[in-house]
Amino acid sequence: MRRWAPIAEHRNCARHIYANWKKHFSVKEWQKLFWRCAKAPCLLLFNKARARLARETTDGAQAIINTHPEHWSRAWFRLGSMCDSVDNNLCESFNKWIVEARLFPIITMLEIIRRKVMVRIHEQKKKAERWMTKICPAILKKCNTYITLSGRCHAICNGESKFEVIYYDNRFTVDLDRKQCSCRYWQLSGLPCHHAISCIFFKTSSLEDYIASCYSTDAFNRTYDYCLNPLEGMNGWPASDSPPLRLLVMLGCQEGQRRRGEGIPQKVQRAQRCLRWARSLGVQNASRLVTTDQHVRRDLLHPLKVVLIKFLPKAVHLTQKLVLKQLPLTRLVLLKHLQLS
């Protein structure tokens, strides 16, 4: 990241950080304390949330510092991006959206994604035509939560556009002209926090003028203003004059000629697994399936599988996992039709 995008901000997904942190600190009550640290918009609130976590678990609070919270906590996010997301849900949702297309070859995959984009542009344009507000409805719904919290804030005006807001035992300053709050959430997300909303309602009842323009309905329509043009099928595409591509043979060891490096132990898991499998089925002299150097004797193992497949009911799928589920019948078959002497 420092080499290819030195100016870009690098964030880590707080959900993945929490998944690793939870392996060692799995108490349910600590989950909310962790997410308070992740969603704290300033260092003051982050330190207070971490102090509450330290009273519950000192090691857990220290483990948070060891994970470099400057990459996943809002308290260190840069201002101006209008994005307060602490997780990677945007990429996760996109990967789920194209999960079926990823199973196809590259050209077919791109064609499926192109058609999905065409459908999404049409649906979003139709949805925006029904909106009657200046701000997108999803943003207004999110602001309603902060409006409820603003009822617990006490704003004191200095006679101009600056306020001092008391919220429980915290005190913040708000500047309506510059659209700033000392908690940093207004500058970070572009949405007025509950401290700022209490000051806005102290001065006026219009909240839409204090929301960033990127959340407006006009900005939403500009996002989906460009439409993709329809294309014909692959049969209608012009033929290329370029020579056909040649199949390149990748360099590497041929099959069966892989050389094991010095000091690397041989893998004996498969041999021991086959040995335990045969013993559980009652095979006599099952140890002969494995050689002295812990390799499976294929000449004995293959007839064993053939006998299993031959005498099992036809309704059973011929897979090893389903074969193991038929242990009583399989043991009788082995004892009657196969003796490793």
C-alpha cells in the first residue's frame, strides 16, 4: 500500500479484528465494549471505551492496542472521505452479488456482471423516481436515530453559530457554520451527530441543509445517470484477425517426480487414516495395507474399495464417506469376501 498508493488511507476490517480477538476473549458482555472502541469517533471516546473494557479484562484491552487500532477505529480515520464504515461489508456484499458469475470463464463472467449492472441501474433509477425528499430515505432513517439521542443533549449557544453541548458527563463544542463537532463524527461521515442535531434544532428545524451533498437525491441520480448499452450475443461479435492463442505448458515437475526437500518429513496422515479405517471395518492383518516407510499399498487398497462398492446397496452413493456409514454391512462383506493374509 505504501508503494502503490502512498497517499491513500489504509483501513482494516473491524469484524475480522474482532473475530481474532474473540478467540481469546469470548465473553458476551465484552462484545459491546469492543465495538464501542471501534465506533468511537474521537480519541476521548475511544480511551473511555477502552478504560471500561480494561475494568472487565486488562488483557483484552491490551490486546486491542496490539492490533493497531489506528487502522480499524474511527478515532484515527481521516476526515473528508464521508465514510465511517469500520468493516468490509461493501466488498463482501459485492462478492456475494457476483458469486454465481465467478464460476464461469472470464468472458462469460464479465457478460453476466454487465447484465446484472444493467438491471441494477434500471431498478435504482425507478426507485429514485418515487422519492419526494431532498435527502435519500435511507440517510434520513439513519438520522432519526441521532434525533432520538439528541433529546439527551443540552446545547448552550454563544450568541452566534457556536454551541457548547453537554451529553451525560461529556462536553463537546459545535460550529454550525463550519459544520464541525469536536467529537469528529460530523466531519467524518458528513451526517450531523446527535450533539450537532441538538444545536440545529435550537436554531432551525431544517436538518437537510446540514447533511453532506453526497447523500442527496440529486447525487444518487447522478450516480446512475449513465446507462450501459445492450450488446448482441457472442455469435454476433466480429471475428478477430489475430492468430489463435497457444496453450502454454507451465514449467514444473512432472507428475510423480516431485522431489521432497531436505528436512521435510513424509506425510503419514493418509497412511495412518487408511490403517485405522481398515481396522475399524474388521479387516484381518490390516497392518499390511501400510508399508514400513508409511506408504499405502495401492495394490491391496484398491481391491478393498472394489469389494466395498460391489456389495453395498445400489441406493448408496459410491463415495468413501457414505461407505463408512454402512459399517455393520461392510464388516460382514469384508470378513466374507476379503482376507488379507
